[in-house]
Amino acid sequence: MVSIMGTLGFRPETILPTIRSTEGLQRVVVFHSDHVRSREAVAEVGDICEQMGLRFSHHEVPDAFNFMRVSKAIQDEIAAMRAAGDVLHVFNVAGGTRIMSACALLVCTLEGVNCVYVHDDTLEEIPLPMLQIRYSDVLTPVQRDVLRYLLAHRGEDITQKGLGLAFGLHKATVNHHIKELVARGAVQLMPSPKDSRIKLIKVEESMELLLGRP
Amino acid sequence: MRALICTFGFDADKIILAMKCIKHDRLVLVTGTDNLEHDSFDRISSLCERLRTPFEVMTTDKFDMMASMSVFQDLVWRLRSEGFAVSIDIGGGVHTLSLAALLTAINLGIETWHIDREPIRLPVLSGVSISSRLSSEQRALLLQIGPGARMDGLRLPGNRRDAVKRVLLELKRSGMVRVESALPDATVTLTEEGMVCRQNMMRGPSKADRLTG
């Protein structure tokens, strides 16, 4: 099934160019806030889709200003669509709150999904320069496993020694991977509050997005 | 030395929070021309003066995303050439400005933050530019293609024709090139993504970015 996704604000016209330009379109999915005007815009797009015989679904994001929550909602939907074997042709990031748009663009980069923007005045659809490669592919499998482990144990005191034991890796190997992850800004080394000679490995919650949904 | 670029609308508090959260030796605001007349701009400007923080402003057509991307791109390259490692905060301003900043940060591999109600470090990997996400063979072909090239004129080390076809297919799948006509006279041109990537390869990160991410 050929699908498009989009973030939708108060103006239904921001997503219409993508509906018009997608060949063989079968399904439209939009993300929107709980604002009454946003719901009205959703209703209008839904009507248009019904008239065109397109499947339409919408996701109301309860807190459209919460970066992590919005990003995860979008990432989950993309994962579900892919698992169902649907083709996500493009994501339109023109509508919705600034945070919703930014979340959509970020998730599309991470997942290697095409994106378009629609100019505010001219309503011209503008393709954005995105690579259709999963972003996390730049990390090695071991680095991804280390990040996954650190995310699963967030809040715990993890050291390079502990990581070596957990993965059965030599300390020099662990040190190499951690150095790479620190250089890329994926993790940070912080002195332990109990003993400043010990460095704890900390990871930002947002790195969950980098690894994608299981 | 670190430069902090912030997208700015009318909210000085977001910029001040960014200044507190992100280490910097220079602050650069990117904003629309009309935003300079706002009191909050004067507030940041006078704060920087009191802190002795070098402060710079770049204006752009904030509703034109592609034009704003160009402004960000040129700004980052200039700062890098001056020896700065760069961080970007995309939390202020209209959403076209934020998107332009985010996409530039992703393409150039810049530490990226979204500072609004709380600071969030986004999962943009430092030093991982759009071109570094490609293999050396893919990069070699992108450089050869330039504004456009005949497919039979493309070469890879070892002169392997099958490798050229394979790598071109990979580039096509990742959205970097398009093949214009049928074999054997096929010509290959770069897509917008391909052009950004090629431009990025030709300029490259600064020494500061390579060292500090």
C-alpha cells in the first residue's frame, strides 16, 4: 500500500500538494495536536480522502510540545507501517507545531524516509535533501548494542569495566568503542559522585530515537 | 573554541537557557529581520556585551526554508574555517527556521540541541556528515559525476565496470543520483541530496570539529 504521512496544523492546504503529487496513493496518515482548529483541519483532510477513496488515519498527539513523546509516536507509526509491508512514499513536515515538524524531520532522517516541505505562501511542494539510509548504520553493531545496553540501564552507574563484563569484551576494546561514541556525542563520561576517579557512562534519552523501535 | 548558533524568534529566555546549557565562546543568532526590532533581541545583545561574549546576528528570509538552509550552511562553514567547533540550538523562531537549522546540522554532523521548556540533546551524531555516511566508492563516484556524467565514463579503482554499476545502484537507492536515459548512453546526474553531499565532501569539517566533534 502506497502511503504518505504528515504533520498537520490549522491549515489543511499544507498536506494537499503531497496528496496530489503522490502516484498510486492509497493511504494518508496525519499527526496533529489536540487544538480545536487542528481537529477541524484533520476533519477536512479526512473528508477529502474519503471522497478520493483513500484510507485515512490520524494520531492526536496529547502534548504537541513534548519533543520525545512526539518523536516516539511518529517513529512507532513508521515502524508499524513498515511491519505491515506498506510503502511510506514521503513525509510532509510542513504543518503542525514547530516541535512536531522538527520531530518528524528528525525521525525521517533517522529512519531514512523522504521528506517534503510546503512553502507557506506559494504552497509549492519542496523535496528536502534526505538520504534514504538508516542513520544508525554509521555506528557499528557493537556500538549500537552498547547504546542499547546503556539505555536499558539508564539511571544505573555503568563504568567501562562493567560494560566489559556485561559484553565479555576486553577493556581496550570497550575503551575504543566508548571513545568513538563520546566523539560522536552519543554518550558522555561523568565523574562518579562517590569517587571522582571513576568515570560513569551516561547516555541521553534521545539516543533511543537513534536506535529506532524494536 | 566553540560557537553556538541559535535560531531566534521573540523569546530571549530560550536563548539564555541555551547559553547556560551549551559551552560557547561565541554566540550567533539566526533570525528574521523583523525580530531585530524586538525588546528581547536587545536583552540578549546587552547580556552578551556584559558577559564579553562575542555576539553576531545573521538575518534570513525566515519563511524560506531553502534560503535559510543556505545561510546556516555558509555560516557553519565560515565558523569552521575560523577554527570553531559548532553547536546548534533549534528551539527558537518560526518552524521553517528550526527545520532549516536541523537539516543543516544533520547534513554537516553538528551537535544539535532543542532548547525550549527543557534542554534536549538531539541524536545527531557529531562529525557524521551526509558524505561520511557513504562508502569510499560511493564518494569517489559522486565526485566524478559533478553536474552530470555519462555512465560509461565513470571509473572506480581497479577499473571494474560491475563495481560502478553496483555503486551507482546504491547511490540511486539512497536518493543521491538519477539515471537520465536508457543504457548504453545513460547519463547520471546528482539529485538535491547528491549535490549537498558533494558540496560537503569538497569543503569538509574544520580541524576543530574533527578534534572535538
